[in-house]
Amino acid sequence: MSRSRVYQWCTWFGEGRTSLGDEPKSGRPKTSTNEENTTRVDELIRCDRRMKIREIALKLEIPKCTVHEIVHDPLGYRKVSARWVPKMLTEDHKLQRVEISQRLLQRCQQDKMRIRRILV
């Protein structure tokens, strides 16, 4: 930590400031990234997972950068093979993957000779 930063903090606290966190900024508040728009974007993506950010922005009449922010931050989607998919697997998806892996492992253990023939 630099000395200049410590001096700056001392000055701030001497002037009556009680926190080092950012204070609320003046200016226009964000209006596009609200709960209503988040829900509308999510509904559009669920209807057509191949929809592009530009198309969503045109349909909802909100800026592309806002749609991008909604899609990636609160909704947590990412593009995979030209489709929007959730970043995190649900518990059902995880359980399904474990069950499939266990079945494949059992199949491999039961039929070792067949696998050797395939590989050799």
C-alpha cells in the first residue's frame, strides 16, 4: 500500500468521511437492466436459443450493450454451438451425468475383452 493512498484516506476521514467505499454517483441511473427486461430477455432466449443479441435488442427496443449485460451477468448464459445455454449445470444435469458415467463404467468392466478387440 502506498503512502499517498494512506495520506488520502487520512484526509478523507479528517473531512468527515466514514467509509472507504464508493459513494453514489450522480447522473442517469441504469433503467434498461431492470427485472422486467431481464425476464423478457430470458423468455426470448428460452423460445429461440439461436437468437442473436442484436435480434433481441431490436425486438425489445433496448441497447445491444444492455442485452449483452443481461444475458451474461444476471442470466448467466453463454454461446455454445450457436445456442444460448446456462453456464452452470443444474443438480439434475449433474446427477444425470454421474448415472451415465457409472453405466458406461459398468459396461466397460463387464465386457473387457470386447473393448480390447475394439482398441487393438
